[in-house]
Amino acid sequence: MNRRVLLGIAGWLAVAAAATTAGVAAIDVLEEGITGKNVRPLDDEAVRRALSDAGTTPPRPAPTPTAAPSPSSIGGVTKSLAAGGGTVTARCEGGRVTIVAATPYQGFRTDGIDRGPAASASLTFKSSDTEYAVAVTCANGTPAAHAARDDGHRGRHGGRGRG
């Protein structure tokens, strides 16, 4: 029985080696068909020569992009602030605030955005049962958010008393 086990293992190894060799050969054939044996990358000069041989002028190098001035370099301060049901990104410049973006948390939506620029900008984050009134102002030239929660108990009856 030991002899049978050894022959089985030897046979399995021979089949595995043949399969691996066939797989490597297939990949080699496919690679040659896709890329070819003599494919090599071209440098800039070779691209220019190939384009001039084809009668096409090479493209001019793209201009180097210049960085936009950062908010602090043009006199303003931009800041993201957590405020009740979301995040408010605001910018203060010259004592006036502007809401740049408002991102509600999951389950909330924005409502009534007054973006500014003004002494105070505002918005509301609302969910099905909670509301946050958010006022954004400039405090010493930096945006500051003030959120007041309204859980919907006030005004639930439309401001009318029960009768």
C-alpha cells in the first residue's frame, strides 16, 4: 500500500507540473500577441520623431498650473464647523460671513439657507423629529456656528391652543 500511495503522489505531482507548464506557455503566447516581444516605451525624443515622420506636429507641453491663492492669503478665513444636524463650512472676510457649504448628517436635510455674505448667515438642519436652527457669525475674524435644537414640541399644534 505504501507503494501505491507513493505512485499516486508522484502521478499527482507530474500532472501538476504539466498543468503549470501549459499555463505558463499559454500566458507567454497571449502576452506576445498583446504586447509583442520588441515593445519598449518611447522617450520624449522618440515620440517627437515618430510624430514628425507621420506629418503631425507634437503637442506643446501643457502650461504648469498655478496654485489658487489660499483663503488665508487673500484675507479671509474658511472653517468647517459641526452644528447640530450637520456640518457647515463658512468663510469670514471683512467682518462678514458666507456659508460656503452645508452637509447634513444622515437622516437630516437642509432648509432655509441664507448664505450671506452678511453679519450673520443661517440655515436649518431638519430630521423627522428634530430641528436645529444654525446661525453662523464671525468671531474675531473666524467663523463660529451657534445651533439651537427644537425637538418639535413647540408649535406642534400650529400655534393654536387646544379647545
